[in-house]
Amino acid sequence: MGRLFGVSKLFLLFLLISSFGIVPNLLAQEDTLAISRDVNFPVNPLQADSLSLNADSLATILPDSLSLPEDDFFPSSIFYDARDSIVFDLLTETVYLYGEAVVKYENIELQAEYIEYAMGEGSACANGVRDSLGVLVGVPILIDGGQQFSQKTMCYNFKTKRGSSHEVVTNDGEIYVHSEVAKRQQNEWVHMKSGKLTSCDADEPHYHFYVGKAIVVPQDKIVTGPINLRVRVPIPTIEIKGGRRFKKPFGLKLSLPPIIKKTPLVLPFAFFPNKIESSHGLILPSYGDHEVLGFFLQNGGYYIPINPHIDTRFLFDVYSRGSWSVQNLTAYNKRYKYNGTFNISRTVTKSGFSELPTFTKNTNFFVRWRHSKDSKARPNSRFSADVNLGSSNNFRNNLNSSQADYVSSSFSSSVQWSRGWSGRPYNLAISGRQNQNVTSGNVDITLPSATFTVNRFNLPLGFIKKNSASSKWYDKIGVSYSTRFDNVLNTTDKQLRWDRAGQLMNEARNGVKHTAAVSTSLKAFRNFVSITPNFSYNEVWAFRHVDRSFDEETQIARRDTLGGFKSGRTWNSSVNATTKLFGMYQFKRLKNVKAMRHVMTPTLGLRYSPYRNYTEYGFFGEDGQLETYSSFDVAAFKPSNSQESGAITFGLQNNLEMKVRDKQADKLAWKKVKLLEGFNVSSSYNLLADSMNLADFNVRAFTTIFKNLKLSMNSVLSPYDRDLNGSQVGDYLWDTQRKLVRMRSLDGSVRMQFSSKNNKDISEIPKGATQEEIDYINSTQNDYVDLTQSWSMNVGYTFNLRKNWDQETLRDTIALRHAITLNASVNVFRNWFITYDGGYDLENRDFTPTTISLYWDLHCWEFAFNWIPFGDRKSYNIQLNVKSSLLKDLKLQKRKNYGDQNLLY
């Protein structure tokens, strides 16, 4: 229980007894008196002469002894407590607290193993105590407004709010302050002497700034005199063992203290901001030398915290030969609402001398916007944005582009808002999309795109048989519907300019597409067969259409875009039947294999599509040649042409599993092992076609072996032969060559995943993750290293095989493209991580874009080495820097490029 200093009736009785001389007799025997834990003391201690009272003077003096001092010290009470004992000295008015002692006054708290509190002066001194092993325990800790000080010895005056300490260690923001002597002033400033400033939280910092004198202004700044950067170099312990030939072995163990190494970095004064909240400030650039662009300063600028929810950075790159780049990075975050980033940049890259014809100048810009909304903010409404818009060659010419952006062949954007209604089967989505090809510069923009969807619902046909207790087949008839409006623009990045906005709007194509479907599900043959009929209807609307004509007099073909409504429609219907067949084989003589199960899923269906043709014909070509066109060429959607088809569709899916003994189980147990997850074959036969009724066979197989080896294969097989020109004819291959099928293409991959055991799976999706978070995790798994694993490796082999007809040899030639990919990370030593991301193109016999990285965690420092050994960006980057964000500009950096003259670094 704590103690509270305050005037009480028990204390008045104590004074009355002392006036009659009882207490002085006790004090004559012992100077100190152990006080019971239930005694309360006055906040303002009495003067020493108030104890020298006569019995007859008590009536006049006693009221004066209870009067408060003239000063207003201790407007509130002091709380104290100790685990071991509390002793009160009446003569010196001192309280002694032993064992986990604590004294609290307002927002100030003093903790220590031993505390002496002088009530008259309002001061307390605290010390640690050495235990039986000589270890100092319970060192004093002063907590003032959230700021914490630890020191070997300390004295503090609660009245003047001043104090002095020895061997102080305190944490102020991200900075740890060590000082031999520190004095706390009434304004809460701390004056320190012979100190260390560091961001390292170790008892003996790995590095520090040595300062002779400094002033610490809490939650504001630290101002110092001359400083010197020093590094702590540990000396390994040397141990020599011997004496094996003697009865008493001996040994030698040599342990030296670490060396504190002074660096040449000396400054006459220093200023360290230590505010908890963000503050304005300069961002120091990195420097280097580029072979083509000259000396440079990169990523320098200014940081501005606009408010607690948004901040922004202005960064610049400057090269001595005229190239430059400027960008703005803005981040915003409102808890439980939304968060995102916005980045806009402009880069001018100059190569060569302006007086020479080889001089080139490239101007690029780029805009990136990421926005996500918390799903809990409005459960029925969602908004997200992922915008990547700019020059096609931006990442090729941008001085700071990442390796992933540099090798990307295209980039895309999407902005989407969706709205749903609780208890309703429909929702609305409005979006904008953009896709840009880096090589060709083609840009496809869809803005806006609006989709209204009615999810599948069953038709209310229960009125047919009102008294029927069981559900009928017509109760499962479901209907779904969606309508979509698109406004599409196809252009190039060079034509995408503000001065062409009107023309671009005229070039845009728009239209509406309606889709409706009716389906149901039936059970037949004692529920062994599932039958699913389906009817689908599509209709497109266009608000402009193309009309072509040929003027007989002028002999000129004309192409006009006319306004007006035009529509086209198609439909098809199908019915499919499927079932499952199981086959089991028992192994009686095998000890570790119990059985094998084969599951076959055959599918048989009938699909009908009517004849539709929306192609226009006319003699619109040169010299009156016959040409075709579609009046929907200027519309966003086109109705598809189709020949009348009545096809029988069929397919077979296979799955093979084996039940084997679980050797890891303590008792006899069995587990399932997948031998073949899927082997699927599908095709169709058109009953209404004139020739080549049988379609190509599509074969797909995939399985996983040993939980880390994944195999997949896709192939297209044709049953027909070819003529001398390589064209497919209507003769079956079996009739001409006694072969069943002819392979046209084959794609496949082999992927292996290995990692150290008993570690967390890095691909595990956290619970409660939104769809945007799941997509982001799946798309960026290879960008991060799992530091909990000692090693991990993903190896892949992909191939693409095509058969092409050779006119000279009149036979097929094989075109094969295949490559090996490797992504690996290894924990070589403690806190040493090496990662490799690259591969090898077996066709071109060359390495794919490769990056090798080394990361070394040095506690308060970190070392990074990035090496691109091949390609146009062949370079390396070495950096040693402090982890603390406050001192992130304290770094050593070396960049080097070599060989090619067109390198970015």
C-alpha cells in the first residue's frame, strides 16, 4: 500500500504526546523510529523548534505548529511506497525508503532500490544497491511527463524541480543520451557534461557522437558544442586450452575491452531534432559520379508534414552535364478511413554534348497514385485506385527507376468505385482503366466504364404448385443480368496531349453491352447424374456507326461516321451432364501402401449457336476491289459473327490418389498422397459443320510432388492431317498416317520451392485481409525476404514449344523457347542475408535481368550491397547507414558502373 502525506487526526495525537515528553524519551534511546505503514504525514513538514514545547504553552503554540508555510510548495499530495521498510527520522525530518522504493509528485515519479526524502527541503536522493554478487540493482529511474532517465545516483528537489545525476542514460525520441554528469533545470532543460548521443539502444553503443557539453530540450531539440563521431570496435575473446598430458589441465583466456575508434568527422557544434511529431526539414542528397551524366546529387530535397494525416516530400536529382529530375511524394493516412500515396515526377536526361550530332535529350514524366479504403468505413461502398500514367520510356530514362520497373514491358492503371445494397441482389461499379505498352507506346484508355449487375436469383415460380412440400426443378431456375457502358480510346503516348483533347474525345468509341443468362440444375438417374441447362443472351448498342460507299463518278471510296442508334444481338444455349466414377485398388502385400483411388469425372453436353453475320461487303478497295467492314468499328462493343453450330461437347477429368502409411505418427495411421491432381481432356464435335467436325483436343495436366515440386502442362492436339502448304485438311490423321493426333503446341513448367524447416510460410495470408491486400501480397511475394528462415529457394523451368511448317522440307519444325528462373535467399551468418533474383534464357544463351543483394544487420547500423551483373543496368551499389530515421543521412555510399556507356548509374 502506498502512503499519502497529509494532515490527519492521528498526527495531531502524535504531536500532543510528543509535547508531554514521551517522544523525546524514546529519541534519547534511539535516533530513528520505524513508523507503521498506516501512519500519514503532513504535506508541509513542521519546523524543528515546534517539537520543543511546554505543556502550558500547548494551547497557544499548537495552532501555530499546524499552520502552512508561506510558500505554496506541494499544492497536492506526495505518494510514496517501498517493498522492504520505511523509516522516519524526526530530528532531520527525513524518510528512508528501502526496497523497490517509489516517490510520486504530480507527473513526476522517482524509482530506485533506496531513496532518502528530506521533507524540509522537499528533495530526494536515490541510489542503487549491490546484491550478494556485487551487481548493482535498482538504479534510480526518473519519469517526468513520459520522458525517462536512468542513472547511477540521483538527487532531485520537488520544490525547485531541479536535480543532478551521475552516469545518466535517457531516451529522448529516437536519440539515446549518455552523460557522466547531468543537471536538470526548473524549465525541464537538461545540461549534460561528457556525454554520448546515439540511436543505438545497447548499454555500450556501437557508435556515438562524443560531446563535451550539451543541452537537451525535451521533445524539441538537442544542442551541443564540438562533437566527434566514434565507433566501438569489439575485440574477440582469445581462449587457449591445454594440459591434457597433466593431471590438472590449465587454460588461458584473454578478454580485452573494446576499442573506441575516433573518426575524422568533427563538427564545432550540432543540432539534433528530437520531436515526437513530424517537423519540417531538409533531406540530404546522396552523391556520386556517372560515366555519361557526370557528377550527381540524388534524392535531396525538403520534407513538409502538412497535418497529422498527410505529409509530402520534394526531391531532386542534379547531374553536372545537364540532366535533372524532380518529383513530389505525398502520403496520407486516416485511420479506419483510407490511406494512399501520390507520386509525380519529371525527368530530363541529356547525353553527349549539344554541339555534336550525337547529342540526345529525353523528357519524361510519370504519375503514380495508390489509394485504398478501409472496408469497415462503409461496408456497402468501396473505392480503390492504382494509377500508373506517364511516358513510355520513363523507366528506361529515369535515373532512379527500380529493376522491376526497368524490365517491365507495360504498365496499367485502374480506378474503381462500387456500391452494393444490403439485402439486394444488385450492385453498381464505376471505373477507369488504362494500359500502356512500353515498346510500341500504344495506350488503351477506358474512361468511364460503368457496370450494373444483378446477381443470380431464383424465379418466384412457387405459385405453380402451392401445396407442394418438396422443391421442384423449376424452383431452381435462376436468372442473372448485367449491363455495361464503356468509353474507349486507342492512341499513342505521343498523341496523348492536352492540346488534342477535343480530337481525342471524337476518336473515342463507346457503347453498351447487355448480358443475361438463365440456368438451373437437375438430378437424374437416382441423383448420380447432374444436368445443367443454360441459356445466354447478349446484345450490344452503338450510338455511332460506320458507313462506306463508292462514288462512281469520282471513283473515290468514302468512309463516313454517322450518328444514330444501332444494335446487334446473339444467343446460345447448352445442356451438360456430369457424374463421378470411383475406382479403388487394394494393396494387400505392400506394408506401407494401403490403397489407390482413381476418380473420373466425365462431362457430356450439347451446345447450339445460330448463324449470325454482321459483316458488310462492298467494292471499296483500290480499283474497285471487294472489301469487308463492320458498321460497329467505331463502337466499344461488336456483336460476334458465328456460323450455325450444333456441337456435342465432351471431356474427362482424372484424379489419382494413394493412401500410404504416415511414418511421422506415433501410432499406425494413414494419409492421402496425391499422385495426379488433374489430367483433363476436352473437345467437341460439330454436327452442323460441312467438314472438320471434330475440334482440337485440349489436354491439361498438373500435380504436386513432395509438397514442393509443382508440375503443369498444356497441349493442343489436332486429329487432322495437312497438305503440302501446311494447311489443315479434312482428312483424319488416322486415315492417312495411322496416327491418332498431331501435336500443335506444348506449354509447361516445373517449379520447386525449398526452405529451412520449422519456419513460418511467407505465403500465408493474414486473417481479415481485404481483397486488395491479398492481391498485393500475392503480387509482391518475391520482393521481400523472410528473415525468420535460414534459407529459401524457388527454382522454375518454363518452356513453350510450337510446330511450324517448313515449305522447303515439307515437314514440321520445332520452335522452342525455354528458360530457368531462380529466386533464393540465404542466411549465411547471423544477421547476414544474401538474395538472388534472376534466371537464364536457354534459347538465347544469356542471363535474364539479374539482381544479387547482400544485407547485414548490424544492430543500430545496416549494410546493403546490390549488384546488377548483366544487362544495360550493369552496376553495383554499396551503402552503410544508421537505421534510425532521424540519422538516416549518416551513411557511407558507393555507386559504380562499368563497361556500357548507356548505364543509368
